[in-house]
Amino acid sequence: MPGLLVSVLLLQACNDSIDPILPAAFSLSVGASSLSLTQGGSASTSIMVVRSGASFSSPIAYVVTGAPTGLATNVVATSVADSETFAVTATASMVPGVYQIMVTANAAGVPAQQVTILVTVSAATGGVQMIRSVVAGSHTCALTTASKAYCWGYNADGQLGNNETSLVNPTPSAVAGGFQFATLFLSKVEGVTCGVTAPGAAYCWGDNDDGELGDGTRTQRTTPTPVAGGLAFRSFAVGTVHTCGVALNGTAYCWGFTTAGAFGDGSTGLRTTPAVAAPGLTFDNIVAGQDFTCGLTPLGAAYCWGRGTDGQLGNGAAANSATPVPVSGGIEFAYLVAGGLSVCGVTTGAKAYCWGSDFFGTLGDGSSATDDGVTRRVAPVEVAGGLFFKSLSAGYSTVCGVASSGAAYCWGSNGGSIGDGTMDQRSRPTLVAGGLTFQSIAVGTGQTCGVTTDSALYCWGSNSNGELGDGTTSPHSVPTPVRWP
């Protein structure tokens, strides 16, 4: 009997030490169970999945219910496993109120889970402006449908054009002089802004250390100053420290400073007034980056000149050229855009190609230096995803485009400028959160802005100097409405 008792006790101890295998399950947690935003605004929170019980690897799929008309929702995965960002955007005409949104998570073979998020939409404050176009660099500027120019963000060089110099300007300020501009242009890096009127007269303001304002001096200007020479332009571009334009007859002119031949006439150095560039060629469209220039002929052929060590000349080599070289591939482009060290073009068939620096995935072909060590492409590569684009913009190392559907996609470096609710680098087009539809988009050095189909303006990304124009210096990784005075 004692031996039997010991055996029973040992068996019981063994049974007690074996934990039962629980069925597979998961739970949800949210960073904030309530969100507040204004009409036309956006807000977001995190959703985390905690798996338990038996191991399972089924992906989690989300369904959002309860969102009223005017409130767009989006659930976007992040680079962290089982972590998503839930974003909401209210239209400018959204009825203020408190709305209960249900997020349901489903995975094969396990019970579904739900969380409830209360979304409070309040009436927007401040004025309203109907916007026609926007441009972005280290600061941001926009044109209203009445052709009035506003700028905001960094203003140490007077690039806002409001007759002042200051660092932080988080709300739009009207450009002095009462000009009616047809288009605006600015440097992706330096404090230079230019505007071209409907007849083609060009005015520039801001930093002028290298003659990039083209007024014959090297004097900083805090209000619009006419470019010397009395030329009328049909295309215009501002690089880092040089500026170029295409006159009505198709002749290109450049001024400012270059060490790599960005004037396209075989020369380097300084010029403070427009001089003929890329002689012998005529252009419809011209773009400029960091010490390089590209032009598009009336037949859709692309030529580039200047700095090419990152492949931005697109001619199959990684070398400078002080005279124009044809971009490889014989592609017929409808227009070009230039970033800091890269170029993109949209073909006559609405397909996008890019070339140059690919360190952050800027070229959008699915590769990047952090993915496979590729740092540049010396000839055009097609942007991944099979999208058709009606609008495109290149920032210093981020590119965004408006697809034929009106949805915005971005790729490349991401400090929030991709607009997907994350800070993750993207090497292929990634949908901007919020469900907005856009007519155009502009990318700067760390921020992106877009004009919606109803002429409202939203910005997202870095905001240390107020370049998002929402009245704050807080960054936003999803579209946020500009706050007008």
C-alpha cells in the first residue's frame, strides 16, 4: 500500500505539471479608444494584435463598419508584426457629431475580435480657400483659384515673399505685391521661390547668394523681384542653386551657380542673369535638381545635363556632362519632374519611369539600397504596381503621384511624407491614407501636399517649421487640412 500511494502521488504530480494546450485565439488593443478631428481633418491610432494559445500564422483581415458618409477610414499595416494604424479623415462638409466605429479583425480558424472607437468630428475654424496648385520644398506655397499666392514654413531667406524673415511660420501668409501668378516654383532644398504670370513674366524671391533669382544681383529678396531680361516663359524650374526656364520660342535659359555643368552650354561657374542654355535644342518642359537639369523636346524626347554621378542624367552612365545627353530607352514622355538626385517622367501612355538615386527606394521599382544594395539606376526603370498616373511630383528623396482613379500613391524616404500612417520607407507605390481623391500633388524635402478634387488642400509629413500649414509644428503621417487665416 505505501508503494501504491507513492505511485499515485507521482502520477498526480506529473499530471499537474502538464499545462493543457489552449485553443488558438487573439485579442485587440488600441492606442486610443476615442479620436477627435475637425471637418476636413484626419486622426489616427494604433491597433495591436496579441496572439495566444496554440500557434497560428493566419493573416489578420480588418473590416470597418459604422462610418457615416463623409468619414473615410483606413487600416494600414506597419513594419511591426501584428501592428496596424487606423486612420479616419472627415470631409470639409462632414456633419459635426460623435460617431461609433466598429473595427472587426478576422483570421482563419479563430474567433473574430472587435474594438469600438468613438470619433468626434467638430466644426472647422479659420477661413477657407479654394486651391488650384501647390508646390513644396523646405517650405510650401499654394495658388488659390483666384491666382493669389500664399506661402508658409521656413522663412530665414525671405522665401515666403511676405517682406519678412523668420524661422517658424505654421499658417499661410500672403505673398506681397498682389501678383496674380499662373504657376509657382521653388527649390527642394534652398530658400528660393518663383512665380510666373499668365503672360509668362517671371518673378523670384528669397535666397540669392548664388544669383539664382536672376535679377543681376546676389542680394536676398523678401518680396517678388522680376527676373532680368524681360523674357516670357512657358516652363520654369528651380534647382538647388540654379534656375532655368523655357521661353515661348522653346529656347532654354539658365542662371545661378553650377560646378557640374547644369547650364548645358559646356560652362560652369556663376551667372546672375538668364543666358541661353543647351543651345541647339528646343523644349516644352524643363526641370532642375541638385546641380543638374533635364528638358523635354516637343516630340517627347528627354535630355539631361549637369551632375550625373547618381545616374540622374539617365543616359546609361554615372558621370557629369556639361552638355545635353539623351535619356536612354527612346521613351516618349509627356512631362518630367525632378527631385534632389533623381528624375521621373510620365509617358504619353500615363506610365511612370524614374532614374537616378535609389537609396531610399525613390525610384519606386521595388528596390532600394537597404533592400539589395542598389543605390542608383543610370537609365529609366518603370515604377512598380502597374498604375497609370495623371499627376506626379518628386521631392528630394520621395516621389508621389495621383493615379487615374484620383487616389494618391507615394514611395521613397518616409518621415511621414508617404502619408500611410507610418514612418516606413517604401520602395514601391503605397496608397496615401484617408480615402481622399486628388487632382495634383507636391513633394518637398520632408512634407507632401495635395489638392483634392474639390480644391481643398491637405499636407502631411515633417512639420518642424510649420511647413504643413495646419497652425502647429507637430508632424502628421496622414493627410491634414491646411488652416487658412
